[in-house]
Amino acid sequence: MSSVSVREVAERAGVSIGTVSNVLNRPEVVSPEATARVKTAIKELGYVRNDAARLLRAGRSKTIGLIVLDVGNPFFTDVARGSQDEASSRGLTVVLGNSDGGRDLEEAYLHLFEEQRVHGVLITPRDEVDERLNRLRARGTPAVLVDRVSPTGSVSSVAVDDVAGGRLAIEHLVSSGRRDIAFVGGPVSLRQVAERLDGASRAAAQLGASLEVIYTGGLSVIEGRRVGEMIAARPPRERPSALFAANDFTAIGLLQGLAAGSVRVPHEVAVMGYDDIDFASSAVVPLSSIRQPARLMGETAVRLLMDEAADPGSAPKNVIFQPELVGRESTAGTRTDSATSG
């Protein structure tokens, strides 16, 4: 499907090309009736404005658009670094957009990147996005999912086996003598949270461990601290012996909340994170975590994007990486006897 031209919009609206241009650039000089006809034609034809004539001549810019959920999360920073490294080696640059988990911002960035005729789009979406990306690709802009798997298989993707990651975390905690464990994270509408919980639940059932689930409103230090304080306020006998957080930010908050309640980690409660961000090893109690190859994911996503750009008719490719357990002090040893008294 080729891009819709200004001339086609003008013909559909029954106005001149100049009128379409004025609606786009100086709407105040166009009558409301003509403006309405042009906007209707734009919507019906799926016209996407291209601000730069140079890009019309060149076809595509030398920019890749990257949309992430939270630019403040070091995991996504590492993904961006990896994508930039690979893009630079190909004479391209990466422009980063932070959706902050919001659908409106995500849509705005998708539209902006298409409008600017980027070479392609990499995106970690907040929810199902295949239909929108397929429309984008049909108009000539390649797209790849990052840290997501396409449920329909219609879009190339790079992700980590989060079910395996959840299983690794529980196996590690059980092997250190913790059998009453709590999973902390949310919302479960996030694919990563749901799959990490799924893996943890399966492992707990197989190993005969109990798994309490404590949902949070987000994956943040603040939410983790709130839950940590709540756990610390419980009588010692009612506390889980280990906490598995859905990401490292939440785990760091758990460490803070437990410390504020004078609960010793790992002697009374062990804490396990996920992502292995840089802060994990330098936390007040070095944090055990499940490592994801974030930079490699960014590099691989760009390679898949370039493959699609070179051969738009090729079948989508899905790359799944395996996570890695990183054990540190926060899960060392076994729970002390004093933790069960009181």
C-alpha cells in the first residue's frame, strides 16, 4: 500500500492542493466547510503528513523511532543503548520516545514517527498493538516489538522467556530453604508481570512451596516500599520467608520498606528482583536478580528491523532469549530460627 498524496486528498475533498496545504499549515485562512471536507478526506484515505520535502525525495529518513514504557527504568536505557550501537554501525540514529505506559502518548509517538518517515519503529507497547503496527507496516514503515511477543505472530519481536525467569527465581529461593514465598508486582495486564507470575506459580506448585501474590499498582520503588512496610508490620510468624519482586525497582523498594520496619534481609526475609539493573549490585543489600540481556535485545531488534526494511515481504521473525540467575547477598543463606519466633 503506497502513501497517500496531498493531490489525492485534494481530489477526495473537492478542493485545490493549495487548500489542503493551508488546512495543514494555516487553517485560519480556510473556511470551516472546506476544512471539514479536507479533514474527512484525510481520515478516510489514511493520509499521513510529511513535513520534509527532502524526505519525500529520499523515501526514508536515517532515523529509527524507539518507544519504551519507562525511560527512567535502566532496563529500557540499556535496550536503547544496544539499539543505538547497532543503528550507528549502519549509519542510522535512534530517537527515543517515552510513552510512560500511556496509550495516548504511545499513539502520538507512532503518528509522529510515521509522519517523519522514520526508517522503522521499535516499540515496547503497553498492550495489544499488532493491528496498529500492521497498518504502519502496510504503509511502508517496518516495525519490531521489543520485550514483547506478537500474539498473532504477524510482527517481528525480541523478548525474554519470562515464564522461565519466574521459575528460576522460585527454584533459587526454594533451594536456599525458603518455602513460603510472596510474589510482589503488578499490574498483571503487563505481559511481563503475568508471565513472571505464571512461571513462579508453576515452580512453586512443582516444588511444594506456597506462593502468596501481592499485587501492586505499578513496578516502582514507591510501590515496593509500601509492600515492604506492610510485610514488616506483620507478626514474624505471618511473614513470608522470601519476596520475589516483578522487577528490580520494586525489589529495591521492598528492601527499603523492610529496613524501615527493622526486618533483616536475608536473615528474616530474602528478596529477589528481576532485570539485574546496575543499581541491583550496589543496593544497601546487594540484590539477587534475574538478568535479561537488554543491550543484546536492542541490537537484535535493529537487525530484525533492517531485515524487514530490506525485504518487506519476508515472514516475521521472533527471537526469544533465556534469562540468567544472578545470586547476591539478598538471598544468601537460609532463614534464621529467630525469624520464626514471636
